[in-house]
Amino acid sequence: MKDPELSDKHGQYLLGQGVKVYIDPFTYEDPNEAVREFAKEIDVSFVKIEEVIGAGEFGEVCRGRLKVPGKKENYVAIKTLKSGYTDKQRRDFLSEASIMGQFQHPNIIHLEGIITASCPVMILTEFMENGALDSFLRLNDGQFTPIQLVGMLRGIASGMKYLSEMSYVHRDLAARNILVNSNLVCKVSDFGLSRFLQENSSDPTYTSSLGGKIL
């Protein structure tokens, strides 16, 4: 009988056949390989930036539209890497895409793709209309029924359960890192980047001009 725990080349464990386990992009000899493996490159001509909605350690955060030929146009959140970056900053910035790209769950923020073939370098995710949960609840205090609030909590719990099953430790679960869409669906965000920002910033989140936290 074969050992049910088989280690892959990156030191990760595959528990049984077909069970997907998170792979830390920094276990790759070349982290750019992880970016290529887990994040889809998007042609910059498919993206239209509409407005800046926040700013952070690495650059601006924008709202825009993504129109891939043959697919419906949709809103996206666009994180940009400011000019003059070092190789380490670029690697750290793109590591979040390498992490998000491994997750597929209705309560985990969805990665649309990356743009690295032109400047600025960008990470594109689905756009969450209501921003971060902490500010959203403060702005709408008393307006939700207990059933609605429990539904939000169930969504967060479902997303965190999925991450646990993927053997991923989030490390910074907080209301500021939960994003809310127009249907009140809550999705876990802030993957990887926080650990770098926390080393150099007193506030490891993007502050949005809309009153919430983007990351």
C-alpha cells in the first residue's frame, strides 16, 4: 500500500489522490515560476482603468473594467506597482497573485489575472462594490436583520474552512480584510501582501477614498 502522504518537489503534501494543497510560492527556486503557474497573464488592451479608489505601499488601487474577447465585460479592482520598484518589491507584489490564483471558492476573493508585460505591473481581482466589512457595517449600523448578519458570518466561515482544507494559514483574519459585494456576499481577501507591509508600515492596508479598506 502506498503512503497516503506524498511530498511534491516543493515540500508540500498531497493528501490522497486529487486533494489540492496550497503551495507557498516562496518555496520555488524562482518565484516568477509560481506567478506563471498560478496567475493568468492578461493583455493590457483588455483593461480600462476608470478611477483611483485607494493607495498603498506598492502603488495605487483602481476600479476598472475588464473585457476579454468572447466574454462579458465586468468591473475589476486593479492594484498597480509604482515605478522605480526593486526586484524584491516586484516579487513580493506578485506573490499575492501566486497565492490567490490557487483558490477557487465563492467566499474567497477571485483573481482575474495579472499584467506583467507592460508598465505598470498590475494585479486584477473581482470588484467588491461594498468594500471592506468593517467600514460597511459601521456605515450601515442597524440596517441588517440577524439572518443577514448570520449569512455574512457563514460566508466568512465557509471561506476560512476552505483555506484550512487547502493547508493555508491566513494569519490576519479581520473585518478589514473581508470584502463585501452588492449581494452582501463576504469574501476573504489580503493574501500574502500583509506580511510584507507589516514590516514597514503601521497600517498594512490600503485606505479607500470610498471609506473602506481595499486590502
